Amino acid sequence: MTPAVTVIRVRYAETDAMGVVHHATYPVWFEVARTDLMNALGLPYREVEARGYYLMLAGLNVEYRRAARYDDTLHVLTRVTSVRSRTLTFTYEVRRGDELLATGETRHIATDHGYRPARLPDDVLAALSSPGPS
């Protein structure tokens, strides 16, 4: 899949006293980037939820390689790397220019609004399995 690219400018509130981004910020950026990817695929979360589905977080992994710092301009590259009838996996790369700062993955399970696992509709599965945003 061609990745969606989200541009993030590091805010002061996301850093510690040394101006280094706090480790808990990266999952927040992943959510922003995942939302951007879903929008680019024509699947805004709001519409998926309106159709009766949640994409609940089942797992999260972040690998930190280099520090991001206050006022850096970062690019978060996001892809859907696994699609099954009830589960999805998104992967992320956080870059400052050509420098790889972190990688990550989130795993999600589709549920109905009663929080029971649910098979996603075929059109949603097809969009998530597409080559990527245009």
C-alpha cells in the first residue's frame, strides 16, 4: 500500500524539559495519521461508526530510534498492512526528513456497538485492501 503522509509540527507541550518528545506522544500521532489515512481511503471513522462498527485498539507497539525535538517538522507515513474480516493492522514510520525516528504498529478489532466482534462490510474491506490513497 502507498502510505498516507501526515505532517506533524512538534509542539512544546509534547516535550519534556530537555525539549525531547515524550514517548507517550507517538501513539497520539499514530491516531492522527491513521485518521488521515482512513479519510484518504474514503472511510472516515465517523462514517464507519455510523454504519455500526468500532475499530477498537487491540495492540500497540512503538520502537524508538532517535529523539524528535520541539519545533521539528515530522512526517508520519501510515499503511494498512493486514486486513482480515474482523481485524486490521496499521504500521507507521515517523521521519524527520530522511531520518527514521520511530516505527510503530497498531492492531484493531472490528466490533459492533455492543462491543462484540463483527465482520466488516465488503466495501470497507475492499477500501482497506486498496493500493492506497490517490
